[in-house]
Amino acid sequence: MKILVTALAAAALALPAAAVEYGTLDPAKSSLAFTSKQMGVPVDGKFNKFKVALSFDPAAVQKASAGFELEIASIDTGSKEANDEVVGKDWFNAKQFPTAVFKSTSVKALGGNRFEVTGPLTIKGRTQNVTAPFTYKADGANGVFEGAFTIKRLQFGIGEGPWGDTSTVADDVQIKFRLVAAARK
Amino acid sequence: MTTTPTQYTRTAIALHWLIALLIFIAFPVGLYMVDLPLSPQKLKIISWHKWAGITVLALVLVRILWRATHRPPALPDSMSRIEKLAAQGAHHLLYLLMIAVPMAGWLMSSAKGFPVVWFGVLPLPDLIGKSESLAEFFEQAHEILAWLMALIVVVHAAAAVKHHFAARDGVLARMLPRLK
Ligand code: HEM
């Protein structure tokens, strides 16, 4: 008990020596959002259903790992018409590829509260290596991880056929994540 | 001593026809685009429509300022009091609608969560937060007001033609100097 209290107190101060490991995700506080550009207009969307397996100890970052699995059909693009469109063949082809997955291969400390995770991201059956910088902050007993990275949608075949026209929908899509995970006891 | 001018200024004429042209484009394009299936083409056309409409809004603000500081020529004395009132009423209503129609479009876009980026370059602020019910409301308002505007434009143009061919009082030529 004493050790746990010390660990939590240390985590609250975000001391790098804190031996606390984060694991269980709080889905209500976590979010996975994206911003695409249509005709130069930023349009926000999000995924409502995703699972995250997380293991992060700020004192032993090199051992950290993160795995993601999100349900394509839970996409919310901001309009019903677009939601119906993007699960189709030209976009995500959600019938054949119902999930997108990410598995970290390395986590690096960048100094301060900044870190970087690298690993393969698979969407629509196509895999690309991605690197995402993120920040970590202790918030009471929780760890808050926030980061953003940019993918090129066409590398994953998202938006093929007439939608391949990047002057309408830009190739770059920004992904933003905010994960709130509880400390593992 | 103030004298009422006998002519519109060149600026007033230019603003009138530029705005008219943009409305003649924005209105049919709006009707056409709403029934298109979702495609890159549709997204493009909607953007062009918004750009044209916001341009109307900007030009109308300039026009109202100009109108407030530059007296228009008086209506001919051959017109009855009722005719003059009807003409002025229609003009005021048109000014109102030239603001209300694009404003409803802008509010709808904000409520839908699709911000307006003028000509793909200048991001305009969202007027209201995202809301499905408000989006629905302003979509209806935009459509109804646009049709009301079309109706008054038709009456307005019919009156202008009547001035030219029936009354022959030179009122149309004041706004269309080439007719002289
Ligand atoms: C003088 C200016 C404008 C005119 C005459 C005009 C006219 C119209 C018309 C006739 C429609 C079709 C309505 C229907 O049948 O449902 C329409 C639709 C639309 N307008 Fe405008 N408009 C103007 C300005 C704007 C502006 C400034 C914006 C946004 C910034 C805008 C956004 C839209 C949108 C998004 C639709 C499609 C609505 C839907 O999804 O059903 N319009 N407009």
C-alpha cells in the first residue's frame, strides 16, 4: 500500500523516476479524431469505437508498447451522407477490411514530456510505417497521452477512383489521439 | 443646397450588375448541386457556390455603404405614389435578402461543421457551433429565402422591362446606360 501511494504521488508530479505503468484505457475520456481538407476546408471527424492495449512506464520508456485496433464502421465524418460513402469500396471498404490496426515497434523519449512512437499502421489491408510524436502527462492516477501525426490517405488506398483527385480531398490527413489510461495496480 | 442626381454613379451600376451576375450563377448552381450524388465534383461545386455567395455578401455590404453615401436618382414623376412605394419596397427587400440568403448559407455551413474558406484561401469564422437541428433550420431558411429572392428578382426585372417598353421613361437605361 505504501509503495502504491508513493508511486501515485510521484506520478502526479510526473517525476521521471516514477515506477508506474499505465494500462487500462478510459474510453469515455479518450478520443481518436482526424482532420481532412476538402477544397481547402478543414473538416473534422472521429472514430467512436477503438481498442487500445497500452503499456507505458515513464521510467522505462524503451519497454513501452502500444497497440490499436479501431472499427472502421464507427467512423463519424460529420455528415450522414459522407458516413455512408466512406465505408464503401473506394474509401475504406469496411466490409472486407473492418478494422485498422497499429502496433508499436519502438517508443523513444524526446526529452521533457515528449516521446515518439513508431510502428506499422495497417488500413484497408495496406501497411505503412508511421511515427507519431506524443506527450505524456500524469493526471491523478491517470496517464494522459496526446499526439498527432499525418498520413497520406492514397498510400492506403483511401479514396480511390474519382476520389483520388487530391485537389478536392487532400492527400494529407491529420490523425489526433488523446488516450487516458489508468495506472496498473 | 442638395440636388438629386439624374444618374447612378458608375460604381453603383458596376455593383448592381456584378451582384446580379453572381446571383444568377449562385441560384441555379445551388438548385442543381443539392440533388447530385456525393462526388468530388459535388464538393467542388458546393465550394464554388459558397464562394460566389460570400462574394455577394461582401459586395452587398460595400453597395449599402455606397448607397448610404450616394443618393440614387429620383423615380420619374410619371409614376404613381403606389408604384413608387412598391419599387422602393422591393429594393429594400432585395437588400435584406441579399444579406439574409448568404448569411443563412454561412450559418448552415457552420452548423454542419463545414467551415467556409473563401476561394480556398481565406478561412471565415464559424458563426455558430455544430448542431444538427440548427443546420436543418438554416438549410430550410436558405432555400425558402433564396426562392423568395428569386421571386422578387423576377418582379423587379419585369418592372424594369415595363419601364422601358411601356412607360418609356428611361428608368432601365439609368442602370443600363448602353440602352440610351
Ligand atoms: C446570393 C447568394 C446565394 C444564393 C442565391 C443561394 C442560393 C441557393 C439555392 C437556390 C440553393 C438550393 C436550395 C435547395 O433547393 O435546397 C442553395 C443551396 C446551398 N447553399 Fe446557397 N445561395 C447563396 C449563398 C450561399 C452561401 C454564402 C453559402 C455558404 C457559405 C451557401 C451554401 C449553400 C449550401 C451548403 C447549399 C446546399 C444545401 C443542402 O445541402 O441541401 N449558399 N443555395
